[in-house]
Amino acid sequence: MSIESAKAFYSRMTTDETFRSQLEQATSIEERQQILQAAGYEFTSEEWEAAKAQFETSNASSELSDSELQAVSGGLPMVLPVYGTPALYNLAD
């Protein structure tokens, strides 16, 4: 059991949609634990909390790139009426 295992799990959960979906579809805690153990992850709830805190701290201190900001804001153009007709304006450009 280790924080490193919890960090590896956290990283995989953010990048591997199939793995994340498999865990989300598990119907019980025991089934989730079996999936985690089969994947080679072993950590306590305290180690999980410590790993999450480290990720959140490192992510909170970094600035977002332009593409990340656009993704957070939705990246969609604004729709403004022009003489009663909607027009599209992309404020990011």
C-alpha cells in the first residue's frame, strides 16, 4: 500500500476513460476493490486522501493555458442579436 499507488490510480482515472467507466459501473465497494487489485492498485483511504491533496495543491498553483481557459469557459461563441437576427461572435479570437 502506498501513496504512489494512489497517485498512479488518480492519474489513470483522469486519462483512461475505459478504466474509469469500468469502476463507475461496479455495483458494490467489493467489486471496485477487486477491479483495483486486479489492476495492481493497493492503497488505504488515508493514502488516497494524501494523493488527492497533492494533486489538488499542484493543480491549484499552476496557471491555465489559453486552450484550458477556452475549454473551461465552454469554448463556444457568443450569440448576439443584430437587428433581430442572431449572429455568432467568437470572443476568443
